[in-house]
Amino acid sequence: MIEVILITVAVLGTIGLVAALVLFIIAKLFTVKEDPRIAQVNELLPGANCGGCGFPGCSGMAVACVKAADEGSLEDLKCPAGGNECMKQIAALLGVEAKEHAAKVAVIRCNGTCENRPHVIKYDGALNCRIAHSTCQGETLCQYGCLGCGDCVSACSFGAIKMNTETGLPEVDYDKCGGCGSCAKSCPRNIIEIRLVDKDKTGMVVECVNKDKGAVAKKACLTACIGCGKCAQVCGSDAITIENNLAYIDAEKCTLCRACEEACPSASIIMLGKPRKEIKKNNATAKKADSNTNTVKEIKTTNVRPYSSPIKISFEAPLLPSQQYLLAGVVDLTPIAQATVSDNQQNSKTHSYDAPLLPSQQILLGK
Amino acid sequence: MKTFRIGGIHPAENKLSATSPIKVAELPKIAVFPLAQHIGAPAKAIVQKGDKVKVGQMIAEANGFVSAHIFSSVSGTVLKIDNAIDASGYGKPAIYITVEGDEWLESIDRTPQLITIKDKPELTDKDIVEKVKNAGIVGMGGACFPCHVKLSPPPETKPEWVIINAAECEPYLTADHRLMLEHADEILVGVTLLMKAVNVNKGYVAIEKNKADAIKIMQEKASAYDNIEIVTLKTKYPQGGEKQLIDAVVSRQVPAPPALPVSVGAIIQNVGTAYAVYEAVMKNKPLIERIVTVTGKSLKSPSNFLTRLGTPMSQLIDACGGLPEDTGKIIGGGPMMGKALLSTEIPICKGSSGVLIMNEKEASRTEPQNCIRCGKCVDACPMGLEPYLLSDCSELKLWERVEKEDVTSCIECGSCQYTCPAYRPLLDYIRLGKTTVMGIIRSRNTK
């Protein structure tokens, strides 16, 4: 009995020893030598794998950092999520100088809130911006603005974008946003811009991407940029260009004088992090401003009302004639006739139309 | 009875307007012609504001091989060239024409007299393709693929049959049905022209069993042509899909894209296209009007109209008794593959086979629930795909997996979504996956 046990132990022990030896030799032969600094750098990186640095993930960035440090400088590398603080720590670890990069944040260039931009139809397809974008121009008359399905919210790895249920628009938390750009990539309408901002994370932004002519844009949204060019006229640093009926502010040239914000007749220029300019309601003043650009300075002191108060929008020509019926609110649903299947298709099933969904039904008329 | 092999469903037919004869719609006050009415490059406008045009005059020319001319269906003055919301839901360039009178080009033969191929023995295959191209004819079933491209198959392929798609498998639509009842002779001449254009000597007209009267008339008339056969098909959706129709009629299966139906020897044309080809070749009339079904359960009198292109849909709806009060959605095309429209002012285009008014109850979607893995969508898919998987992978952005699961074969018929007991928006996500994967493939090929 004891013999059997001893033999078993001896055989298994020998096999174990031989296997260990083989593994040891192979491990020695095929060792991949990794720079220990790579693991250390990886520790310092945020670990969100957002891809904002241009590498597939944080470990790719770590390898690139060590390689760049060996070549002398970390100048071209930047972790948008960790910011300058993170790059400084990495530079200190690797014994090189880090370059201060200007901060960038994601800016949502649409202020088409439920109040500013009346909804004329209802989209009832899958809650996904890209599907909504391919279906139609959206629930409003603006074919450039935010669809509000929240693709950017789910794209953000840092929880920096949240959907504001009141306005129906996403909002960026500038403390959390590092400007990695994953939200901008997810937006089918290119509304989100990764924008250069100054140290306080502020800057002047045209909060609109509507390229329609002024009258059309204004009909769709109260705060649409109408491309009037007043901002470009008052700009002292030549930072504003007007293209396709839309103003764009060059963040590098902008001196943050806020003259454009005051000049804008539709309040579509804002300063990040500051309260928005109130939207004018006095038509007479607006008309005056249209006819004479010199009166721009007077406008800010004339009748304005708080941004939050409801704005009444009159629609001279509603898109759908049916809207008038629906607005009346008296709806008598006709009973749905059950479908009958003719005799020659005994195997087929009977369907009534109210139960299953038909793929074409992506847009529901507005109420 | 013949039908395709895999999948398919049978939705309620609801052919409300099947007994209503084709009426001629009134001329619009302003006709709108979107420049992108077909698959391929949008046409290029050749008229300017203020120009006088006559019925049948070319107003926009094809911009490339896969493109089609656009002709004015009315006489009058060009009002402007501006954006107009079309079926895509976006404003796109369009020509607006103010209608004044009804003055036709003299070259168009407007007599009802039937001209058969025997009356014009000098016609060659090239003549026919050229005339089809010059008449701006596109596939009238709804896809709007330029017809002359289909009639010019790649030289390495050998067409064997022309199959005329008269299945009209979409519920509600009756435009093709009425056309066959009222213009059977012209359609059959059109079929002979199509057969001559691609040099084949066998033609099939495939009709679903639910159109018994059309089958009877077509069979009577086709007895005069020994090489045209009327095929009766079982009523099943999506039989009107090219691949399903080929499978049903000649039992051949088209390989996965980019293979064309002609690779198995079949040229498919819609029955409306055959009629348009007859008019273009024999009567010199470009594509300026089509049959449109205007239907819906709440509509007072669902009807079929012979409509000039460019007429706003609201005019046709008014002719049917006006927009019902409980309208929930207006769908361009049939209920399965059609698209909900933003406005009733959208003009009738070359591919508008129908306008469907859905009431609120029909139109509302139910809140989607979790997939219960019942596999109904897999049974229903006519392409043998796994819709639940494609939809989930698209939702999770697993594009490689979506591509591996053959999303590009999807014909977007919507059978999966129709059968889903959990009301999942399967097709919405599959379409997203399909367009993304096709974009990835395109960028890979250009690299």
C-alpha cells in the first residue's frame, strides 16, 4: 500500500519538477522586457480609455509617453482628460519638461430649447440621435439643431454631459470635461465643437449651427443665428467670420470683450459659464436695430425680459394642416377593423393593425 | 402555388381602394420637382427663374450615368429654384413651376390608340434603352433606380428572363393592380419592349393571388404573346423584393451583395415601369405622370389617381374627402416600407406609389420591452438573417460583428419588426448598423 503511494508521489513529483524546469527555461528565453516606467505612467493616467489623446487607450498613451521622453520631450502629447496636471506628473516621473497645453472643452452649439424652438412633429422611433437624424429633420423646423436623443451623453466616459429635461438639450459640466472629443464624434449633426478656452474655461461661442437664411432660421428658432453680421462689425480683433448665414468666432483671436454678445440681435452669442443674455421681445427695437447698426449699444438697455419666462410663438403657417385638428383636442378614434384573411391563405395568421408596429411609423404628428 | 422559400409574413391586406377606378387628378396650382427623385446623383436644373415650360419639356438633366432626367409635367413659368421638404424629411433643391394652362409638347402622341412592336419593326435594342434613358424613367415601385442602368447589364452577365414585378405585396397599395386592370395591353407591349431591350425571349409577369381579376385579364391578353407567361404567386410579404421575386418565379437565389439580380439571369422591372416604357418608346411621352393610391381607414373615399408629378399630396388627399380628424401619420408608400412624412405639401415624385393616412391608433408605437428570444424575427426574415442579433449589436456599436452577421444583405422589409411581440425597434437599429457598415466598407475600399 505504502509502496503505491510512494511511487505515485515520486512519479508526480518528477513530472512536476520537469515541467517546472521547462516552464522556467521557456519563461527566461521568451521574456518580454517592458519598461517599468510604462506601468507607472499608466497608473498616473485617468484610465478612461476615451481615445482623446489619439491612441486607442491609456496604455497606448503610456507607451507613447515613455518613447517620447526617451527622445527628449513630451511636447506633442496631451491627455485631454487628465489635463496639464496629469501631464506634469508624467513629465516629472520621466524627468522631462511638459508643455502647457491650452484647455479645450466640448461646447454644444445649439440653444434650441423647447421654449425657443417650437416642436411641430413628434418623433417616436428608437431613442438614438443617428436614427432620428436619418429619419427626418427633427421634431422642429430646424434641420441643423440638436435632436435631443442623448448620443453624446452615452458617449461621455466622464459623466460630463447630462440631458436637461426642461430644455431638452444636453449640458456640459466644464469642471469634468477635458475635451476628449468622444461626444463630438457621436453627434450626427456636428453640433458639438471641441473648443479652445482660456484658463477659467470660458470663451465666446455662437450657440447655433443653422445655415438657413435668416428668415427661415428665425422661424424655426428664436435664438437662431441669422447671419446678419453685426457681431463681425463690432468685433475689434477680426475674430468673427460669417459663412453660410452663420457666424463663427475664432477662439484664438477672440479677446473676450463681449461686444459681439451685446450686438447679437437674436442672443445666439454667449460667454461660456456666464448667464445668457436675455432674449428681446420688443419688436420695435429689433426693427430699429435691423435698420441701423449704430443703435446696437442702445438695445441692451431697452425692454428685455427674463430668459426663463415663456415665449409665445405664433405660427402663421403650420407645417401640417392636421395640426389644427389635433390642437382642438376632440379625437374620436374609429374602431380598428379586424383584418380578415381570405380563404386561400389558411396557414397565414390574422393580424390587427393596432397590435404590431410597422417600421414606417417613425414620425408622429405633433400636438 | 409559387412563392419564395425563406421567411415572409402576411399582414392584413387592407386593399381599400382596389375597386376604385383610376381617376385623373386635377392640375396643381404650383408644381414642385425635387432634383433628387432617384437613386444616384441628383439631376442638374437646366431652367431658370422666369422660363416658360411646356408639358414634357426637360427641366433638369441627368448628372452622370446613374441619374435620370426630370421633365415638367405642367405648362407654365418657373417660379423659383429653392429648397423643398421631400420624402427624406429634409429640405432639398427643387424646381417650382407656376401652372398656366395645359400646353403639351407637339412631339408627344396623346391618342389612346395601341401601338404594338409589330407596328414599329425598325426599333433596335439600343433605340429602346436610349429612349428609356431620354424619358427619365426610373423604377416605379418605389426604389427609383434609373431604368436604363438596369437595361444595360454588365457585359459578363447574360440575362435570360425579364420578370415584371406586379406582386404589390405592400398592404393598402392598389396602384399596380388598377393599372393592370385598365391598361393590360400597354403593359404587355411594354414587356415585349423590355425583353427586346435586353435581348431575351422569355418574360414573366408575377402577380399575387389576391388580385384574381388582374390575373384573369392579364392571362387573356397575354395569350396573344407566346413568350410572356403570367405567374400566380401566393400572397406573402415581401414578395415584391427583387431577390424574393426571382426565387419565387424562377427558383434561383441571388448571391450576397454586391452581386446583382442579373448575375442569375433575371432582369426585374415593376409593372408601372413597363407601362412607362411603353409610353416613352411608342408614344414619345417622358415620365410625367404616375398612378398613386391615396388610402387609409379613416379616409372618406380611398382612390387611385393618375397624377402629374409635382402635385402636392394635400391636393390628392382633398380629392379623397380631406384629411381625417384623427390623422396620426401620413406615410409615403406602403405601411411596411414607406416613410412617415413631415408635411402634406410634399410633392408626388417618380417613386410615390401611395399616400397612406394612418389614424392615431394605427400610428402610435408601443413602448419597447426586452427581447424574449422567441425567434419570431428569425422565422420572418426573408433573407435568413438574425434580426434580434443585428439590432442588439448595432445598439452596442459592435460594427465588426454586425458586418460579420451579413447586415448588408438586409432588404429593410420590416418583417422582423412587424412580428416582434416585444415591440422592439429592430429595423431602426438594423438600418443604423447597415448604413454604418456600408460606410466602413466604402472607406476601406477607397483606402
